[in-house]
Amino acid sequence: MFSLAYQFVRIELYSRSGKAGRTTDYIFDEVSRVPSASVHVPSPKPPELFYGLGADEVRALHDERAAAAKTSRTDKTGKTSLKAIRKDQNTLAGLIFSHPVSMDDYRSSANVRRDVADWEQRSIAWLLEQYGDRLVSVIRHTDESHPHLHAYLLPDDMEMRAGLLHPGYPAKNAVLAAGPLPGEDKKAMGKRADRAYVAGMRAWLDDYHQKVAIPAGLTRLGAGKRRLTRAQWHAEKAQAAALKQAVERAAIVEAKGRAYIDQTKRKVAAIKAEAAAAKASADRFKGMGGTVRAVLDGVREASLRESVRKEFASEMAAATAAVAKARAETTKARNSQRDAEKQAADQRHAFRQQGQRLASAQQEIRQLSRALAAALDEPTPAPGGMTP
């Protein structure tokens, strides 16, 4: 049994000229495991295409679109024309999704491989929900410490602005474009823009956590980032595992409920068909039409009630109990997770207060030291009030 840990998702933007050599060409070389771009991998293995286009096809499509991309520019005379985009403009968004299990566990356990495969499918579904056709490729690597996916997004606007695909930059740029609030200087506006960036990233990660990480049994953050004790971290991982099991049970209950509904519909249809056939036969007896129809209606309703009662009453009761149990376990796990996060916040607050008290004590010590030094340096009065 492997130990569940926290989600790892990252998004970065790349241009053709790149920063510190990390150009779009380098990124495509790295994911393709070109030797010059894979020196960080001890034993490179060929990548596995998981969705969409292969690395070489994505490179060709990216380069074709970037070469054709245009931006509108106005010269000094006020004339507007379309120009090629700059090579340092970000034209590619790359995402990395890493699962916390080790590759040794992945290779040795069929259960681990099943859980990782479920996490992969949920991650792809989330990407398609977020980006649609702009998701052009997902590639799997199995030659590093953890199984992970590389996803690539291509902008579909005329200027090929990859920044629009980032969850943080559009929010930050919107604040900067609107300008400072009344009485706000540029520094304060910059801080507000940074907060908007963080809020956008947090909302993006929270959405991934709700739709992918929770069903996969992954926590939102690791222990180190929140200064959790080892016991708290293990408790939170256990809560995440319990929540995963509750979600899985809820899905099973939902599937059984749908099957029950389908079976009931088929039973009703069969009873109606039998009743219709009987009614058609009874209509041949003209003088007894009303009496026969009344008898048929009573038989049909009684048959339906009895059939449902006998075949599905016990299943419905079991399904209802399972739903209630799954909901209770889900609520308990979420409450426990909130309690752990609150404890972490309280610890951080206590650390800050302790730091403030320590700083105050240090200041008092410095003041006492200065007073003591002044007292020691003051000359002693000689007899008669004269100093020596």
C-alpha cells in the first residue's frame, strides 16, 4: 500500500527566444528526450503519447502558428498596421502534473498503476474542461522519480498570446491596466496586482483539487509548507484516503441507483405493454368495455406496485443507507481537513507572536546594555565635589 501525498501541478509560459536558454525548441527537445536537453535524467526513456499530438507534431504546429501570428501596431503618424509578433512573446504554455508515488511502487503494484491511471484520466478531463481545443498534447514520462504528465497548450488568438492561458497573469494585468485607485500610489497598486495574481492561481489550484486531487486521495498542500508535525501530516493523509474511498463509494451507489431506475423503467414498460395487449383483446367485448378496462387498470397498478416492492425495495433501502454513510464520511473527512488547516494557521500565528515577543525582549536587552555601559563610563565624584 502506497502513502498518499499532496498534489503537484505547475504551469509555465515559453517563447521562441526564451529565458536562460529555455526556448520553445528546448522544451520540445526535453519532452522528446533529446540527449542535449535530458542531462538531468540518468536513464532517459522514450516518452509515451497520452493525448493529442506527439512532440514533433506540436513543435511543427507551434512554429507554423507563431510565424503567422500578427499584432496590431500604431506608428508615430497614427497609422495602424499588422506586424509579426516578437520572438520573446510567450507563445506556448506547458503544464506538469506529478503523482506522489514512486516509480518503484508504480512498477511493482497493479493497484498503484490503477490509481495513477485514474488520476491521469481525471487530469485530462480537467484540462479539456479548462482549455478545450487549446489542449494539443499530453505526454507521459516514466523515467524520473515519479510518474508525471506534460501537457501543452497553444493559444488560438491572432497574436498567439500564451499569457491569456495562465490563471494568474490575466488577473494581475487587469489590475495594472485599470490603473491605481483614488489615493493609491504605484507601489500599492503593484501589491494589489500581485494579490490578484495569487488569487487567480489559488482558484485554479482549488478547482484542480476538488475535481482531481480529492477523488485521487491527494491533499491540497504538503506538510512542509504548512509546518505540520509528522503526526498531523499522517492524519491528514489518512483523511484524504478516507475521502477518496467515500467518493468512490458514492460513485458506486450512483451507478447502482441508475441501474435501479433503468430496471424499473423497463419493468414499467413491460407491464404497460402487457396491459395494452390485454386491453386490445378486451375491447372486442363491446358490451363489457368499461368493466374490462377498470379491471385491467386495477391489475396493472397492483402488478406494478407488487413488482417494485418485491424486486427493488431492499435494493433501494441499501442504496439509501450507502448514500447516507458516504455523505457522513465525506463531511467528517472535510471537517477534519479544515481542523488541520486551522491548527496550522494557529501555529503560524503563535510563531509570529513569539517572534514579536523575542524581538521586544532583544530591544529591552539592548537598552539595558546601553544604560549599564553609560553607568560604568560615568566618572566617580572626588571628595569635596571635585572630579579627579
